[in-house]
Amino acid sequence: MLTTKKATVISVTHKPDTLLYKTLKSCMVTTWQKDQKCFSIPEGGQHILKLAGDLQGRAWLWLSQELHLRDVTLMRQLWEQTYDKGPDYISCPMAYLEKLYMLNYSINTIRTYHSLLLRFLNSHKTSSLAEINNFTETDINAYHRVMVQAGSYSSSLINQSINAVKFYFQRILNRHEVQLNNVERPEKPEKLPLVLSKQEVSKILDATDNLKHRCMLQLLYAGGLRISEVINLKISDIQSERNVLYIRGGKGKKDRTTVLSQKLLHNMRAYYKAYRPKVWLFEGQYGGQYTADSLRNVFQGCRKRAGIQVKATPHTLRHSFATHLLEQGTDLRYILTLLGHRSSKTTEIYAHVTSYALDKIVSPLDNL
């Protein structure tokens, strides 16, 4: 999003390309923003749809995370623009996307289900959609059994594919006899999360003089936030009177509160005076919501400057937050609440990576 003197518009950016520049310049829906040196279009799905049509065959249109679409027809067109659409191509049934949207599934889940159902349908495109709709449970199980035996797909992807296809047959086609119970779902490997030491976290946080960047990184660690939760924060979510940070619509669309660090609060007050954000707590250079990719780049830049060699990500700070709390003696139940986990099993994994009390355990080798 881009805030100009006249209105809020959607910025259109691209890598240097003379032909693409001429195409955008000739579009009826685009306007050149002299100060920001980029094109823009008015807000609204109809303008995005018009631009996508003008760019068809020349470029793909990718939407920023801050744009929240409600038009499932537009979402389907943008999500399927990269597919090779031969004469036998089967598009995702609109009723499928509409049902997921009506049931309040997150956009990330809808997009994942969309791509997996599309893969299933076009793996059988020698059959018509009507013929696929009449597949038996045996036919569908055979498709997923091939995925399992290939050994090149993660357990999460296979399980999501089973769920996506099952949703289509049961909730859209009303074929509840399709249970898909005869495929052995691969168990998800229990990998331990990567955790940084307190010294490593400190080095990363100190690796920037930019106050905005430091506050965002401190939020990831001080409250155990996800990237999406940091960039979705609004000014009113900093509740200093209660000494809490309010997280709206986290993963699973759940609201929660987490601890507000006094050191962070001090830096946030200095940040607010310096930047004066209007809507979002962290805004981009030309207004609008800060992007997830920009925050990832900030983290990786600080990690490299700090000399941290491990392949950490911003989410590693969340893992480190939970582990360090546990090492300080914080009850696992409180950590579960702060992280917004539904199940204690998700939080218990941090008990496997903590060094808490390990110094009190003597190896039996030392007693020989």
C-alpha cells in the first residue's frame, strides 16, 4: 500500500525491464508516482483484475501480504496464473474456494488446499472433472499411496493433500462415504527446533543502529511473536498500563496476550516519537504495512553482521524465547499460553532442547 497526498493506492513495483515499463505505462488503470518512482493502481479488486489481464502473457502479478482479498474469483485467477493451461487443464472449482472462505479458513490454508486439489485434479486430467468426481476411495488412496512411496514429499504435504482432497469429496460433493482411511499417513518426524543462546540473540539484536529494525527483532524475541504477528501489530496493541502486548488474529485466528518487556517498551516509546506511525505499528517507507520479506531481510542482515553462522530465521527467535523461559524456570503451561499453542504437545518439544538442570545430571560413565 502507498499513501499519497490524495489517497491510499496500491503500488506496483518490478525489476528493471523496459518492455514491462512500457506495458504498465500504457495500462489505463495505472498511474506513475513521481516521488516514489513506481506505478500505482486504485484500491479495489476490479483494478487488480484489470491489471492482471493487461499483464497476461507478459508478467505474473504477485500480491503483497498486506493486501487482504475477499474476491475468491480474483484469488483463483492470481493463484493459477503460473500454471501451464493446456486444453485439458482443470481449474479449481469455485465452490471449493467459496466453501473454505465461508468456513473462515485462513488465506494461507485456502491457498494450500487450492494448490493441492489442483495437483490432484490435473494428475488425472485424462479424465473429465465429472469422471474424477465419481472416483472411488480406492482411486484416491492410490494417488496418495504413490506420493508416500515416492519418498520425495514431506509428511506434512501428504497429510495436507489427503485433507484437501477429502474436503472436496465430502464437503463439496457430499460424498461422505469417502473416508480415505486406507492410506497410511506418514508420521511427522519430531525434529528439534533450532535455538540460539542468549549471547547469540544479544549479538543479533545489537547488530543494527536502526531503531525500527531493532524494535521489530526485539518483539520477535521478547514476546515470542511470529513474523505475521509483528507486522500486524497496531499502536493500540501496546498496552503499557497492563504491561502486556495484545496479539490479534494470530495463527488459527486466535487472540492472545503476551509479556511486554520493559526494555522493549522503552525502545518502543523512542521509536514512536521518531517515526510517528499512523495505522500499523510498523509501516513501510512510503506508508502501509511493513512486509514479512523486509523483516526477514532485516533479520538475516543482522545475523550475518553478528557473525552467527547457524542458519537461523526470525522464527528461531520465537523458539529461543520459549526455551530461555523454560531454562529460567517458567512453568510450561504459562509458556503454552504466551505462544498461543492449542496443545501442550506442541510446547513440550522445548523441554527436549533446554539445558535447564542438565548440569545437575551426572552421566553414568562418570560413576564408573
